[in-house]
Amino acid sequence: MTNLIFKMRLLIKLFVLLFSCVSNGHRLGSSIRPVHYDVLLLPIISGGSPRLCGHVLVDLEPTTTTNVVTFHGVDISILDVSVEQVLDPAKKIDSDRADQLEDLCFSGLFEIVNEAHTVIHEDPERQKISVILKQTLVKDQRYRVGLFYVAKVRDDNRGFFRANYKNDNTSCCHEGWFGGTQMEATHARRVLPCLDEPGFKTTFDVTIGHNRVMSALSNMPEITTLPMKNTRDWMWTSFGRSPPMPTYLLAMFVTDYDKVERIYKVCDRTIRMRFWGQRDQLRHLEQSMAVVPDMLNYMETYVRQPFSLPKIDFISAPLELDFEAMENWGLVLFRENRLSFNEETGSEEERFKVVQTMAHELAHQFFGNLVTSDWWSDIWFNEGFCGVFENDLVKHALPYLAFHAEKSKFSSIRTAMKIEEHVQAASVIRTVETADEAEKMFDSITYNKGNGLLLMLRNFVGPQNFRNAVITYMERFQFQNANSQRFMEILDEEIHRNRDIGRGMNVTKIMHSWTSQQSYPIVHCTRTGNGRIRLSQTPHPVYNNIVSDETVNQLWWIPISMTDGNQPDFTQQGTYPRVWLTPERPSLEIPYFPPVSSHDFINDEDDNWILINGELSGYVRVLYDDYNWRLISRQLMVNHTVIPQVTRAQLIDDAFTLALGEYIEYQVVLELIEYLTLVSDEFVRTTTQFHLKWMRERAKQNESLLTLFEEYTDRLKFERMDDEHANDYNNLIRTDGFPGEGCSSWSDGVCVDHVLGMFRSEMDGTITASNKKTMMEHLERNWCVVMRHGGNDEWKWAWRMSVNDVMASQRAKILSAMTCSQDRNRLKQLLSRVFHPTIEQSPRDTFTMIEKMADNSIARPMALNFIKTNWDRLGRHFRKSGDTLKLLASTSKFLSTNEELEEMSQFLNDLEKKGTKLDRSVTAGILNGIRANIRWTEKHSEKVYSVLEARRTEGRTKASIIKV
């Protein structure tokens, strides 16, 4: 008998080994197709022993005869397995499993039957659980596999997580609990055994156990709530069957939140919308509630598909999420400060962020939920679409926020370019095999570059063709999976039917050159005389101007839009492509201005600038000849409004970036921004100050250069103060100076004293209502002035506020402002918060605080040393493994000596030798960033000094016009 048992165990081990060799990837393959899930979940979230008990019935169909069913599963213990053939899918499921699960979770009594005589094989590395059955599952037959299991209630915003909170007001103090799911990208496998890939879309029935004082929520409306059999005050709430959806959209929550409910008419239907929050936060949900109907109406009208569910819930988590929101179908999860907006203290920028986040998640109800990407490698398509529509929706619902929407679009696209230049150049479509690789897809390349590429696509195919393709795509693939390739094919059909693009043009081929290649092209535009211009393309070298073999031969299909100073046109028609650069024809020469012999105005070419890529019509930078740069600079001096603000900002951003890459001289750049001495151009100043701040840090290596540089930037700020309404207070509230620092960067004594006075009146309770509103609307910037110039009393008051303030968004602003201090002891105290025994600082607050310290030249080396000294401890503090490395990148971005390069290289090498996993793209970006700083000092500092010295000697005035 003993020998027989030994042989059986040996056979099982050999079988498992053979099976693992066959299925050695992280993906599940196509041997099993899920048809339906019936999920029974009982989370215990309060107290010291949280646990997640569950039972799931998975209806599936084998595509090949097998006796092995493999699920994804992480930190899940399978207790029992059953299997039966499903002859009647409509047959009611035995309700005894709810009683069994109740006994399991509350008493620990559970009888393992193992009727299926299974063997469970766990593969933690690949996050798989294989169930090896005694019986054989026949191809194309339907089976129901049932699994009792126990999983973890987590504290890291992954899988099923929990949080407790205190709801404070004048009359009570209530401690509550919140539990819920975050499944994207690959965390459903932490909540239940499942086929956790986006390509497996299927229906779900959900039942959640909860205390009667709490509410249970899921994707669909509740249909029944019944008491548990043996546990007093506990209930089972069941929900309606969902439409087909992937596991990452499954949502299950239990909470004692209150709610505000509205019945909205969307198109010709009514939809129940509920907004959930802590009791004292409900009044701050009005802004979110107000925009939802208009936005849903817009999306339904645009895509010609209805919102598919009878209800939608919006809920915020009481803890600091690592993400802003999650688009669960019918149950959208938000970070608290992205759902709530305080009308009394919130700024217009904060209002925009709330509305923008809502727009993004509502767009996802169609792009991602109704039609889902078939694999994570193509997730850029859904996120890019939502980036396009989030700004359209904001402008539709709240037109007065259009300025913020345009600024956000510009920032999004140019952020992606800077990431590709300085950190990681990458294509939007990348190979994804593991769960870690899937998580890393949710980065700036996916969101921001994806957004930029789809905006470019919409521009060159035309908005009507684009919309027609969207309508067809949604109709063809609703409730299914698709990918960007399918959309491009549909767009090709649409365009060729309408003959809207030139002969031989193919959208699929065009966009493949953009989605499959890293980096982006630089378009060269040079006048060649007699009314002709030459256009060509080269790839921008990746990793801080260090040429990569991977990019040197890259070529793109580039739509070239053009306008000029004679008849400037920045309308939709004006940004439509006039010509194309292609891989087969990467350069060409074309007539632009009429030849001198054919017209009377011989100065047309000499006097008129040419401008390419207006209004961000393409994901490119443009390099002009010096003469054209000067013509543009002259136009800005004479009348900058001829060129729209987005295009002005992109011109300046291009010029600074190209000067850094040694394509143009800094003389050209400084002439381009000269007009800022005359006018207040907030949008462009924000872009300019980003670059000036970087240059200022480089100038610190040379005291004479720093003096000249600060003289120059002072003049940029103050010479423009020439309108009759300008005063010190107006100067204060404008976003001048370096980003986030306001006038404090310039030590303007008048405005500093004014802010200090308002702050001190707030401390002693004498502040007026209007001044309090001003301080709150620009809290971070104004408090930064106080922390920079104030004394110990102001610091202590800010510290108390940062500890006592219950609103996470307010606390984050206060901490950010406190990093402006110039006192080393105060900054040291600030860092002590991270591991303080009583403050319990959240990981997000730590990340924000240290990232902001990187912008303070005094705080920066302290923060860098803190990160190095506490590397392992910070790794345990943060929920996301890469956060510490990201902070290292932030705090090292201004290092600029060979000694600092060597020290950083050694630190990273030592970490890897200890077995620390580091993202190579980030570490390469850190080291190459330092090399680029060194190179700038060696290549540019003397030239910039000469330019600044010449400009001081010339003594330019408001009346001076740039010579061309």
C-alpha cells in the first residue's frame, strides 16, 4: 500500500512537471474559454484579522479535450474544487454554497470534500493555479468548475483592499471602514481564481456578504438583499448579470459611506447615478454630479452607442490611491480629490482636474469597457482615445475651462516628448508577457504619446472621417475585443470610400510607423531661395542627445501642415497636411512662395515667416533656418497674437529643446522669448520658465553666468509691467516666476510682505473673506512664499495644519509648500515625517514631498542623501516598487559633475549587486541626464554667457525690433 501511494505521488509530480514544461509562459493560452462567472464574496475588513473568503463558479468550454484547468491566482488558497457538466445553463445554482462560505469565514468550519478528486498545482512565479482533474473535459462541451478559496484583504490598493477613516465634524466623530477592488491591470487574480486576461470577456453574477450597516456595490444594480443564515446583522446582496467584460473591470465594494442619488435622462433613457462619499464630503460632490449627464450625452451621440448599464456609481477611496481613478464599468473609483471639489476653497485648476478626470473615466465606459483591447500591449489605444475625449468633453460641459483643456493637451504631448528625450524612448505598442510588464504599460508613453498620436491622426484624416470610423468600430466590436489595427483598417475603408487622402496613402501603414517606433522625428525646414523650401526628417536621438543605433535609421510618415506670415491660418483647415514626408521620400523641395518673377511683391519671401506643425498638428519638433526663426521672433515682438498661444508655446519649447541638442544657438532662443518683456502671456511663460529653471541650475556652476542670467530673467518678469492696471497684487496672483514658486523666486519684497500679512492674519483669525479665498485658491504657491521668507511661527503653524488637516488634497499642498523653506533644520524636520512614529505619513504624501524638494536647491541634496541612506526602508514604505527609483531620478536631475556621475553610477551598481531589481530604462535616464548636464556646461555655458553679455551691453528696450 505504501509503495502504491509513493508511485501515485511520483506520477502526479511527473505529470505536474510535464504540464509546467508545456505551459511555461505567464499567459494562459486558448485551451479554455470562460463563458460565465458566478462570484460569491465575503470580505471581513474591520478588526485585526481581515480576510477574504470566496466561492466562484466558472462556466467554461475547453477548445481541446483536457483534464487540466489553469487559472491565474496570487496569494489564494484553494480549499475545495467541484466540477460538473452544464447541460442547462439556466438551471438555478444551489444556494448551499452561501451557507458553507458563511461557516468558513466566521467559524473556520469547512469540510473539504474534493468530489472532483483534484490535484492543485501552484506556480507563484507565473501567478498560476492549475487544477488537475480526475475526469476529462471534452472539447466544446460546457463545464462548471467551483472553487472555495481564501485570499488576502490588502492595504496596497491592489486586489481587494481596505481602509479605515475618521469622519470629523462639529457634532460627532465617526470611524468607518471601506473595502473594495482594484483589478487593473492584473490584480483580479488576487481576489478570485480567474482567467485574468483582457481578451477573456464574459458575463458575471456577483453576490457580496456584508454587515447590514454597510452597503455593497458592484458593476450592476442590486436585485436582492437577504439575511445570512447563522450570522446576525449580516446580509447577502446579489446583483444583476453584467454584460461581457474582462476581469480587470469587475468591481466589488463594501462601505458605510452615504450617497447622493440622481436620476438623469441621457438621450432617451433614464440612468440612476449615485455618488458615494464620507458624510461631510457629500456637499463637495456637486461639481462632479453636474457634468456627468452632459458628458454621457456627448459620448453617446458621438459614438452612436448607448451607455450599456442601467446605473452608474461614483465612489472615492478614503486612502491615497496610487492612481487618479479607475473606470470599472458602472462603478467608477476615484482618488478623493478627483471626485470632490470644494467650491469655497478650490481653485479653477482643481476644478478642471476634477472635471477632466470624470471626463476620462466616462470616455472609458465606451473605449475600454464596451470595446476592450485584446491585450495589454495595445492599451495605448484606449488610453489615447480617452485622452482625446477628456478635453473635448471638458470644453463641451464647461466651455470656460477651455483654456485649461488646451494647456493640458499641450502639457500631455510635450511631457511624452521630454520622457522620450530624457528617460525612456519607447513605442506605444510594446511586447508584454508578464504581469510586471503589463503594469509598466501604464506610463507616460501610453497615456501622453498615445493621446498625441491619435490627435495627429484625427487632424490628418479629418474629424468627420475619424468619427465615422469610431462609429463603425463601436458598432462592429461592441461587447468584444479589438485592437488599434482593426480601427486603422476601418479608417482606411472610410477614407478610401471618400477619397479624402492622396493616392497610395494608407492609414494602417502611416500609423504603423508611429506606433512601432520609439522617439519622434525632427522636421527640418530650410529656405532655398526663389520661393522654395526644403523639408526633411531625422529621428530625435534618444537618451539626452546620445545617439542610439536603434533610432538612427528610423523614418516616419509625417503629415506637414504649413502656414505663413502673409496669410496665417491656424484653423482646422490651416493645420491640414499640405505635403507628406515618407520613409521612401524622407526629404523634398517644394515651391512655397511665388517666384519673384511671377508677382509684384518682391519682399513676400524675405518678410514672411513659415510655420509648420501649427497647433500641435503632429507629434514632431520643427527646426527652421536661423532666418526664419528671426522672422518668427519679430512677429512675436510686433504682434504675438497673430500666432495662437498653443503654437507660441510649442515654438519656444521646440527652440529650447533644439538648442540643448546643439541644432540651434541659444541666441535664437533668447530672441524668440524677448517678447515676454512686453506682454503677460501666462501659457507661454509656464513653458519658458520650465526651461529657464533648468538653465539657471546649470548657471550656478559659474557665478558670473548666474549673475547675468538672473539679470536677464528679472527683466523678463518686470519690464512687461507697463499696463495701467498693473500693481503689486496683480503681479502676485499671476503665475510668474519659476513654476510653483510664484514671486518668491524673485524676492519681490512688496508681494512677499503682502502674502506674509495675509498668512499671519489667517493665523490669528483676522483674515478677511476675500483674502482667505485668495490664499486658498493659490494655497501651494502662496504658502511657498511664506515658508521661504517667514519665520519659526509660520513654520510651526504650517506644521500643525499639515498634521491635523483631514483633507488629503489640502495636506499635499501644504507639504509641497513647506518644501520651499530655505532653512536646513526645517527641511530636515520635514524629512523626519516619512518614518515618524505618530504621524503615519502616507506613501503618496512622501512621494509628493520629496519630489517637490527636488526643486529646491537647498533641499535637493538633503533629499538625495535621504533616499540613498533609506533605500530599503523607502522600498517597504511605498506601495509601488519603482517609486523610490523615480524619486532618485527627480533628486539627481540637476547633478552636473563627473564626480557626481561616478558616485551615482557606483550607487546603482551596488544596488544591483545586492539583488535589487531596477528598471534599466530609468537608471539609464538618470545617468544620461547627468551626462547631458555635464555636456551642457562644457558645450554651452560660455556661449550663453557671451549672448547674455551682449544683450546686456546692447540694452534692448521695448521699442527694439529684432534684426533679420
